[in-house]
Amino acid sequence: MALTAGSAMAQAAGYVKTTSGQAIIFSAGKSVPAQPGMALAVGDVVRTGADGSLGITLKDNTMLSFGPSTTFTLDEFLFAPAEGGLQLGGSIAAGSLQYVSGAIARLKPQAVRIKTPTGIIGVRGTRFVAVVQP
């Protein structure tokens, strides 16, 4: 089952675990303050304020942590290992991201890509930090 932006029934790719300061999720044309337990779907945009931070765990146990003044979009997520369907893609436009690998990166590292304004990070290890400055 592939999850893509604009799905008639968006399914949760993961959940907000922690939040501090200003943190907002833009989903299906609405902006909602991020709260622990809130679902994150493909196409959702995470935005933190100057005092904000946010932690998300995806269904494959990938952990994403966002620092202040960050804008991140979950572009694609597919976790169907029994069928060989593994894909994780995101875009960070500004701010900082700490990534800790989950099952997708362990099973199929080439299936994980994080885009920045100046390049693409292909995951080959278990963790990294990306900082996008204006």
C-alpha cells in the first residue's frame, strides 16, 4: 500500500512523540498545533518556531527530531516489508533535522532520501544531522 500526498484517506506514517515551544503540523489544508500522539501523513508539513522543537517516530521506527525554525515535508512513506515496499522521502527547507534510521534504512538503505535546497542525502548509516541555513 503506497502512501502519497493527496490520498483520499491519508494514513498515518508516524506520530508526534515530543514537542516544545511552537510546533505546527500543516495537513490537508489545515494548520494544527503539534501534540504528542498526533498522526503524521504523507504530504504533511512540520514547522517549528524560533523556540520550537519536535520529535516524530515513523511506523518503521525511524526517528526524526526537528530544531528551531525548521520546515520539513514528509514527501513519501511506504512500509510494507512483506511485499518489498519500502520508501522514505522528505524535504527540509530550513532549520535542523536529526535522523535516526529505522527498518527501512536497515532493509533497503537506497530507499531513504532527504532533500535539502542544495542536494539530496542518501542514507547509508544509522544517523545524521542536517542543518539548512538561510
